[in-house]
Amino acid sequence: MSKYTSKYLEDKLKEKLDATYVHVTDESDGCGGKFSAVIVSKAFEGKALLQKHRLVNTTLAEELKEIHAFSQKSYTPAEWEKVQQQ
Amino acid sequence: MNKISQILLRPSLANNFATTMRTMPALATFPRWYSADAAAPPAALDKETLDKLVRTNKVVVFMKGNPQAPRCGFSNAVVQIMRMHGVQYDAHDVLQNESLRQGIKEYTDWPTIPQVFINGEFVGGCDIMMQMHQSGDLIEELKKVGITSELLKAEEAKDSTKK
């Protein structure tokens, strides 16, 4: 059980990463232990995959202590455009 | 091995160690992927030890459970990706060793398990392996360390029959 909700995580990611699009899905049936996120931000530009994920992990370091399953797809605005075209 | 893979791949059995053991008793004594370090001393693993551990093979995976019986969906996903690419790797079960579990997280400064190393270098967890698998980057990374992905071989075989 964690105190976090999709809304809380979305707001935090939007603010801290200056994200243009964030969608967090609660996959824990409400217990708050498992989330998946799609994040689009300019902050990811010029970063390798691992660095993007690290940035998100660092941003949510406090939350991830309680959320035991967190999966992310992190895109730059350009990558996101390509993904949506597929 | 094929038969084992097929059985393991059945969704109903994929995460069910107990059922797998009932249907394939031979697996219980199948030692191939088990880590020699599974019973390492309880003291917290230091950087030096982990430096060695991540280099015992070209590909090293730290996971929950073992490749025959992953005990977490994310670890299972990594196992399945490795299987598809036909990669031989060393797997270490962090559930068998709490000091390994904590040690590896601190070593990589990465909060979750599984963790995949190629040539001693931390590549990522489940999400990253999935994305690299889908983008084809994994084939390239494996090639760099002299591993030819089975998916690449299959692709080439298809091309040569076309010609």
C-alpha cells in the first residue's frame, strides 16, 4: 500500500521534468504499488535510454521506495511524434 | 531444451513454479543456470565483488528467481527476451541473497530488479531491455560483444532463401 495516485505522479513528473505529456496508469487495482508511465519531455533530449530512465527514477526517488513496480516509456517530443504515427 | 522452453512458455505455467515442478520433475535437478554465488556470505557485497560478478559472462542478469522459474513478471520478461535472442548468460537470483539484492542496487544506483549487464556494463532493467529489443538496438549491442542474436540469424536465413 502506498499513498500515491496516478494523478499525484503525473503532476509531479509534469512539474519536475517540464513534461509536455504525461500519462500514468495505476495497474495496482488501487493499492498504489504498481504504475506505468508514458512521459514526453524536452529534458530527455540528447540523453541515452538509460539516462532518460535514470532522470525519471531520480525525480521519483522518494516515491519509488514505496512503489514496488514502476514501468516507464520516456520520449523526447520528436520521438513521441514518431511513436504516435505508428 | 525445446520441450522445456515450450512448457515454460505456456502462460499458465510461466510464473507457476510449483506446477512446472509437477509437470517436469527433471527441472528440479536441472543445474545449468543456477548461480554459483547463490549462497554467498551474508555480508553486504562490496563494489570489488560486484565488479567481478558483473563480468563473469558477456551477459549477466540479476533477477528474482532463476531463468527456469522467474519469480517476477519483469524478470520473466528479460528471460524471455534473452531466450528469443538465444543469449547464453549468467543469472543471479537476488531473492537468494539479500546482500546481493541491496549491493547491486547500490552498485548501479538503480532502484529495481532485474538488472542486465553486457560486458560488465549496466544496460538497464526490464523497460530498457524491452525497448532495445523492439528497436533492434539489442541485436547491435550483442553484436558488439560477439554474440549473434538468433533473431538476426533467422532474419538472414529468410533473406538467403528469398534470393
